[in-house]
Amino acid sequence: MSGFFLHNLVHFARVLRAAGVQISPHNVIDAQEAIATLGFADRADMKACLRAIFIKQHDQLALFDEAFDIFWRKRGVIEKLIAAMGPQLKKADEQKSSPRIGARRLAEAFQPRTSKSQAQARVEFDARLTTSDIERLQSKDFEQMSADELMLAQKALAHLHLPDDLMRVRRMMPTSRQERIDPRAMVRAMMRTGGHSIELRYRTHRTQPPPIVALCDISGSMNDYTRMFLHFLHALSAQGRVVHGFLFGTRLTNVTRALRARDIDDALARCAQAVPDWNGGTRIGSSIAQFNRQWARRVLGQGAHVILFTDGLERDGVDVLSTEMERLSKLSQRLIWLNPLLRYDHFEPKARGIVAMLPHVDDLRAAHNIVSFVDLIEALSRPLQNGLQRQR
Amino acid sequence: MIQPVPQSIDDTLALLEREHYVADRSLASVLFLALKLERPLLLEGEAGVGKTEIAKVLSSGLGRQLIRLQCYEGLDVASAVYEWNYAQQMMAIRMAEAAGEASRDRLEHDVYSMRYLIKRPLAQALEPHVGGAPILLIDEIDRADAAFEAYLLEVLSDFQITIAEIGTLKAHDKPIVILTSNRTREIHDALKRRCLYHWIDYPLFDRELAIVRAKAPKAGEVLTREIVAFVQALRQEDLFKAPGVAETLDWASALAELDAMALEPDVVHDTLGVLLKYQDDIAKLQGNAVHNMISAAREKLRV
């Protein structure tokens, strides 16, 4: 195998690694062997081969395809190799002109980095680490972050541990605790011993995390925070939680499907596409009314927890807002209001919209930095204390 | 009376008509396709538009047995598919022991036999029936949880169920499957893929009139027309829950019982609870609203 191919292969692996794919040196050796076995007959074959070796997660496939096309086109290595190998020349695949998935991350991965940003990228973000740098970043307002810091914060959000709130559902599962007798399991056990002894078997209610329904304000004043909140929702959804997402400006848009896209950039792009009024004004009351009427009965059925993400600055009258908030509150198991305005130390709920909404929520929380999201997760994990905040 | 499955869309329409179900052509077509292709039919729509009724009408129209599975949260295999008769199984084990039956294989074979199997709706639907394949109505599938939905995949695509202790039970004749959903939860795409889908909407004036005439014949002609016009107008209002066809029929029967010949504001006020089930909605119609709506409805009828 020619030295310059190996050089390129290693370089390609490093690009992928920089884009967030985990590739060990062992993988690279595997890849080299595989290519040696395969020969350089066909660009598509080689792509499939490298993909099989480097990529182990479905959500990284699109990223790989894009990276492969950019990397090996730019350098034209494969074409040269194929030409050098002689007669079995085949035409390379035409480039697809689909929307570029993961394009931003790839662009960053391809760029030669300064040592400083490299050091930063290597920082393993743990939500509870206490290094001073990270601590500063954790409590830094999203709005004041640089682009680099925002990226780190987004990474941190993606790796937060899920809330471990569980609710009892009516489905049963076996248990060793002495709860309800499980006759089916008992007969099975008896058969195993030939019917000589009766062993008691038990079952209990299964638990599972409740679905999360998020209503998220996309007015201009919220822009940076909304983006981070969507990152948070995507992380929840990617980790297996049922998440229903809604965005509202002047009207409500369901972005549940968009959020399910594996790649976060892809998901955000789809959200942006779905929404006609990004960064416009807000009509909180009528948007919540629309939710109550069209969606509440469909998505709040399974004990869902509702997260309302808005600054509460209502442009319309507050009468509608108050009644609709009351209805939303009655329909939901738990209603948490995230308000980025709480970043101000002297925040006082004086705006009319905020006054109208406040009596109907279980909890009002900040949402302007990583710490506030970590706290949110902790709050979700705690069982709801009855009548603590909600004045009904 | 066992009737053959309809052979055309017109046949299907005629069948529904015979059973006093007034359907539009799109519903008849999708129903015909479901019967012809032997595919499950998923019906969605607001409450009270006649989703469940389709299954009942098919059952009586085709002379087939109707097997109904009402879904609810936590519905499991034991109550939807099959269950063992544990008491008798244990007795059998004890008896075998007393009789000195030694072979464990033999015992297992005896205990897990059809004798002790209690069949629930899904298993019943796969059994051979005298009048031909039965109608299986899986009602309000959205109330069951996702796990049960996943279980249905096997039943609906291969018409077979797997009983762990015995093996696979395959349908003698493929049952006619109707699923209904009120959309309190999104149904998974994998399940939808296996079904034909139809959204039943509120009927327009003429069809609703035909429905009320067919189902509530006691109400006089004038009253019937006014009722339908009123309900149609009411659905245009900004209500939390618009009245369904079932409510219209209830209301028509109620007004007929009260010997009303035409809509009067007082009577309408007194019977609004038949149509509207939310206090907010009823409150919206206080004052002159009802009077105005009746006048508007009459005006429309005159044109």
C-alpha cells in the first residue's frame, strides 16, 4: 500500500474524529487492511467499506457521507488511485445536491485549528466538574457567550444526564418483592420442578418516564435562549424520552417530527423551515389557546410534563392568557415555566402577562445558562410536591 | 343471514344504506378496499362521528360476528389475547402428582393444552366462525399504550398470534379488522403502515339531514331541518368541543320527545346540555346568541 494513501486515510480519520465520530487507531488499521483487501476498484465500494468500519451509529451516517465526498473529492485521491490501478475504471458517483447535513461541524473539522481551540475542544464536559473555566462557562449567560463557547455549551447540553423521573404505569412486570401474585409465572415455575413444589412469584407495576411536552417561544427577544432550549429538547429526545415540541410566535407550530432528526443541525434546520414566523412578535395567549384546543387532548394524555419556555411578555390582552393558562394547567400533570428573564437578579414579576401566568404554573425557573438546565433536570427528577406552588 | 362481501364501491354504499348508515363515497371506497384487500382499516375522527358504528353496521350487514376489544391503558396480553386457567392448571398438576404421573414432558404437554387456554378477543377473532371471518373491532386504540400497539403489529400483518407455551395460532379466515382512534395520542407509523386510513369528518348539511332522518325518524321534517342547520352553524362557532353527529341525533330525539315542532330559544337553552359538554361552550351561547343563531339558521333554510 502506498504511503501517501495511508497518510490520507489517517488524515480522513482525524477529520471524522474532529467532527465528533469516535475512531480509534485500531479502526484505522482495520480500514487500511480492508482497503488493501478490497483494492481500489470503485469509489462507492471504498466508501461503503470505510463507512462500515468507522461509523457505528445511525445518526453519524449522513455526516460520514458528507465528509467522505468533500474529503476525497477535494483531493481527488481516489480518482488518481483508480487511474493508476488500470483497467477496471468506473465512473465515480455523481454528487448529490441534498441539503448539507452536519455541514457546519464538518467545516469546522476541516479547518486547521489553533492550539488554543484544540485545547478547548478536548475539555470533556461534565455537568458537575469544578474546573474554574468550566464553572465560569456553566454559569455564563448564553447571550454573552462567544460562538466557541456556545458550541461548548451545546455539547454540554447534549451530554447532560436525563432526569430520572418515573411514573407508575398500568403495565406489570416481574419483581422479587412480595406484591401481587403472578399466577402465570407460578405455573411455569411449578412445571420446572415437575409440580412438586409451589413457588410464589410476584409482579408489580412498571414505571416509565413521563413524556415531555414543550411549548417554546420564538420571538426575537428570546432568540439565543430558544436555540439552546431546542438543543436541550433534542438531547432529551435523542436519549429516548418521548418529547412533543411546539414553537410559537404569533401562531403555534408542531415540530415534534423535526426534533426527531438524528443530527442536531438537521433538526434545527427543519424546525426553522417549519416555522413561518421565527423572530417575529409573540401572542402567547392565543398560541396557548390553539394548543389547548388542537393538541392538548392528543399529547397530554399520558401524564405528560409540560415545559413552557417564554419570557411572558404578552403583546395582546392578558384575559385570554389567564384563562388559557388555567386550562393548560388543569390539563397537565405538571407545568414548569422556564423564563430567561430570571437571569436578572432584581427580576420582579410585574409585567401583566407574567402576573397573569404565574398563579397557574407549578414552578418558575431560569433558563439562561447551563446551570439552570442542570437544575431543571434535578427539579424534574423530584416528585411533584402537592400544592406547593400552584394556587388552585 | 350471511352476506357475501360487497364486490364494488356501489355495493358497499348500498350495504351501508340498508343498515341506515349514511356514508359518503370516499368512506365507502376505503371500506370496499379494506374488505377486498383484507387489510385493517384505521378510522380516525372527532368523537361522535360514527367510527365505531361502521363495525356494528358491517357486522349486521354481512351477518358476521362482532368481536370487540376496547382498549385502555395497561391493556396486556392476558386480557387482550389469551390467558391460562391457572386454577385448573394447578389442579391438573396436583392430580397428576397424586396419580403418580412421572413424566415431566407429558405433564407439560397436558397442562399447556387448549383445554386450559382462555381465549380473549384477539385470539377469538382468529378462530374459525360459522358465519365466515368475524369483524374485529379494536376500539380507541389510542388509549392503549405503545407496547400493546407493538404487539398488534404481528396480529395485523400476519393475522397470527404467538402463544409462548404452545406455538403460533394462525387465523382460519382473516378477520375484518376495524381500528378506531380519537387521537388522544399519535399512533405509531409502523401500525399505520399496515392499515388503510380514513379520516371521518363532520358531515355537511345534506348528509347530516339524511342521517337524522334515518336515525331519528320521530322528529318532524321542519324540526329536523332546523336542528341540522343549527348544529351546522354551531360547528362554525369557536367552541372547545363541537357537537358530533351522535349529539345531533341525541338532540333530535330529545326535542322529539319534548314534542317540539320547531326550534324555540327556551327549549334550545334547556336542552343545550345534550349538544355541548363543556361549561365554557354553553356559557358562550347565553343571552341572545341562541336566538340569533336560530334566526340565521331559518334564514339559511329559506334560501
